[in-house]
Amino acid sequence: GTGSYRVRVTNAAGCDAWSDPIAVTVLGVEGNAQPVAGDFIRGFESWPNPVAGVLTVDVRLGAASTSELSLHDLLGREVWRFARATQDSGYTQRFDVSALRPGLYLLRLHAGGETRSRMLLLR
């Protein structure tokens, strides 16, 4: 849940140490929610998941617009950002993610004042 967390590490001799506190904010992550009339983001899919090399992202919007994709690690740090202006209502983009560290990430799409998120596992 949302809150401040610390990690405690204890060795075999019983000595322990605590990490500095880290603030965690839990975000709602949608499954395959169906678009609602008036939604600007009409579709947001990514595959494969888990991914080890090339990630494909498909974006469908209600109209031509500028959209922004970003990838965040679980500490909320932005790993990369991609912005694209479209003349139509969508696009499919491929990203090489093989240089990123394995783990869970949050893939975020922002367009038309709306934001959608997907969890992504990098192997």
C-alpha cells in the first residue's frame, strides 16, 4: 500500500542495518478495460510481456494529438520517455529495452489530458 517503507537486513551474526525510508505511492493499474464513450485514449496495448528484447506498443487515440510514453521503475524513477505527434489517431512503435535492468516497470501513456498505465516485466 501507499506509505513510507524501510528495509532491514540482518546477517548470520545477528547484526542488522536499516535502509533510509522510501515513499511509495500505489497507482491504479487497469486491466483490459473497455473504452468509455468520450475517452480520448481508445487503445493502449504492449507486447510481449514479459519482454527481453524489443517491446511493441500500440496506441489508439480519439483524434490526432501529441502523446507521450514513459517507462518508470518501481521506485518511480523515469527510465525513458518518448513523445510523438500523430497526424492520425494512432501508431505502433517498437522499443529496444534489452539494455535496461530486469525487473518490473510501469509503462505510462499520456495523451489528451488522460493517462493510462501497464505493468511490464523485463527479463
